[in-house]
Amino acid sequence: MARSEGADGPVKIPSRRVDELNSPRLRETFAIWQEKCGGPDRLPDADDFDILDYRPAVGNLNLVAVERDPLDFVFRVHSANGATYVGRDLTGRSIEDYPNPEYRGFVREVFTRATLSKQPVVLIEELLTADSRRMSWEGVVMPLQDGDGEISRLIVAFEILN
């Protein structure tokens, strides 16, 4: 399990597999990303990203820019559904602007894992929404590379299960 510091200490993120996802839309979105990889040990190019290619998840799709020195993550597009669940639109803003410090640490750890490993991260989680409701959800964070082979963006697709 990966760890990061949240408001209440270390954040634990279990490793999950795509075949554990319940959401057909997320499995389809992952298959689209995987097809764009073009083979093992290859990743899609960030410059070739087109949101319309990922139609199954468009309402629940975030595009995140990876900033370096220091490592940070900025929402280029924060989905309307994501903004509703978080309680604000984070388009153009850093993950450091997440209102919930514990969730902020979780998101930072997930995005860092996908960036440094250059591998997708599959999530099956429960959390409290901005209005204190318990929510079960699944997600997939899929890295995109720049021309130098560095991760420059992340596609984040999610689905609320309840």
C-alpha cells in the first residue's frame, strides 16, 4: 500500500486491478486508453488527447496537468459531476485547493503514484461528500506522456456507485 500524509496521518491506497471494477463505463474507458497505448511499455501522447475519444466517461472525466519542481497537479478540466461532489469547480486550480484535507492527501498520493510509476491506478473507494454523505465510487487514473516520455497529464475517470 502507498502512503501519504493526510490531515489525520498516513493515507493508505490499496493496489487494485481493472477487472475488479464494477463499472462497465470505466472498464470501457480504460480499454480506450489501453488501445491508445499502442503496445506494452508505451503510453498515449498527451498532445493526442481528445476528450471525445473517451465518450463513455465524459461527464465524469477530469484532465489534470502534472507540474514539476515542485510536483503539483492542476485541473485543466474538472468535470461537472466532480465539482458537484467536491463542492466546487477546481478547473485551473491545484489539488491543494481541495476543501477536505484528508481527501486532498489521498488525491495527491494517487496522482503521484500514477505519475512516478507511469502506470494507471485503479480505485474502489468510499468517502464523505462535502455535505457529509457517504459515497461509494470507482475510478481510474491514466497517465499521458509528453514528447520526452515524462508524464505531463493524467486522465481521471470515475463513477459514483450509490
